[in-house]
Amino acid sequence: MTREEFIATRTECSDIGAAIADDRADGAPGYLYLGSLYIERLPGGTFGLVIGNREYQSADLADLEPKLFDFAVAKGRTETYETDAKRRSRLAAAYIEQIGYDPFEGDPTISPDEVEQALRDHALEIAKADAIAARHNQP
């Protein structure tokens, strides 16, 4: 993941602590990256970042994002994060392989979670059918 892709995961959040279940950031507004890393918006229009026992502050968010990205890379967080586009692409390929068509083309409102559930349901139905067939083939 590049720094630009990392920054593209940024979402504004009004209560970081509630969003990631972290009491240290309870009630703090700011920005989430990769769904759980964050930079707080501090009073007075500045931003704050805590990494380990180091605290950084800046009036420019762009000054802190490279530090957070470097931390995410060092901890292996960027390797495991899947963007929404990559997830949709992976799920579409699996759905085409297993069921025969791209669910996102037929229904643009379908969510990746719904497609993932449909794939799990399909796998369960196949497993049930295989179990029934195995029982009927046994003497």
C-alpha cells in the first residue's frame, strides 16, 4: 500500500473513542485511517498524533499523516488492509467462479457484506448436498 492509498482510507469521525472502542480517545473528533488508526482534531484547529510514548502536534494534517503511515507500515497494518474496491473485486471474482455471474453488475445496490454472506450460504448448501450424496452412496 502506498502512502496515497493509506491517506485515501481517511474518514472523518466525530468520536474516535466510540468508533474504535478506545477510552483514551473518548469523545475526540478527528480522522480514522485503515478503520482504527487515528489523528485527533485538537481545540484551536491543530491536530494531534500519539505513537507509543511520542506525541506530535501540527496545524497541518499532512505533516502527521506520513508519521502515521510509517507506523502502520512498521506494524504490518498496511499489508492486511483491503480497500473497498479490492474487496469488491475479490468477491466478484469468487462469485463468478462459484455461481457464474458478477453480483455487483446485476445489482449496484448490493453490498460487499451481502455478497460475502451469499458466498457463505452457497458453500453451506454445497456442503449439505455433498453430505447427502455421500450418505446415499454408502452401502
